Amino acid sequence: MTVSQSVSRGGVFVNKKEKIVQSAIQVFTEKGVEKTTVSHIVKTAGIAQGTFYLYFPSKLSLMPAIAEVMVQLTLKTVIETVDETASFDEQLQQFTDAIFAVNKEHHEIQAMIYSGLASTEHLKEWESVYAPMYQWVSSLVENGQKQKVIRADSHPDQLAKLIIGLTESAAEQIYLYDEEFDQDIRATEQKRETLLFLMNALGYTK
């Protein structure tokens, strides 16, 4: 199942915009952002080129929509992975596992999004795209503060952004930038160090 289908309703495209985004992900992944044209995308989507421009002014304007799909997929994975009845430290470990798993499976799309957003004015939309993830992690932090197992001298929203940023960056170091050799072993070590750093930074106490 493709990335867009995994977060759409039952794997069925809801509208033509979703179909364009799905096709763009496929073509961008196969050809690269620079070599892809709008014609490639609409051919794969099976729609007229004029229909494309009803939704997007250019191929690069697709990047926030693709990033939103990935955030939805990431959040879906996090929710499915994290046990609501587990302790805070277990939930944080499960969250870290989920972020690493998504980056491992979809590192090519992640790299494409970063390169595409960085080359356009759409980078400023990153905060709004990430809002659902920020909210979920902020709730996790707030619960930890209420349980008095982590420090309460920082706002949950601020800590949420730091936790997400650090965890995703740690995963990207393995799956986006490093060589393939011993990747799983290094990922295990990286997750352990990331979790240890977060627990210390949050002042976790049992």
C-alpha cells in the first residue's frame, strides 16, 4: 500500500487532489524532483493538465501537501504504537520506535520533501503541517507533568517541538545521511541514546 493510501479512507482516493498528491509522490520518488514535470504527474494520475492547476500552481507547490500526508502517516504510526496504559518512559520509548520506523520505511520520501520545501517559499508552512504531531506530543508531555515524573518548568508545547525535532533528526542521521552498512545496529544504538538524552533533559524520575 502506498503512503497516501495508508492514511486515506480505506485506501480509496477521496478526491482528485488526493490522486494528484499520490501520483506526485510516486513520480517524484521514481524520477526525482528536478526531473519530474507536471505532465509526468498528470499522466500517472490519469487527469487533464488543466485539472492539476485547479489545485496546485506548480509541481513544487505540492510539497506541503506531501509533507502533510507524511505527518498523517507518522501520527497514525505513533498512535498505533504507543500504549495509552503504559508508563511515561515506556510511551516515550514507543514514540521513538515509531519515528525511527517511519523514517526507515519512507526515508526516500522524507528526503524528497526536505529538498523540495527548502527550494521554495513553502517552507514557512511546515509549522502548520506539523500541528497535529505537536499537539499529540504536547499532550504526552502534559500527562507526564501531571504525573510528576518529568519537570514542569517548561510549557508542553515548547517541549513537544524539541522532542519531535530531536527524535526525527536522530532517525534521519541513520536513514537519510548514513551508509547502509550495519544500519539496524546503529539505529538501535541511536534510539537508545536519543531516549536517554530525552529522559535526562525532561528530568524523568520514576
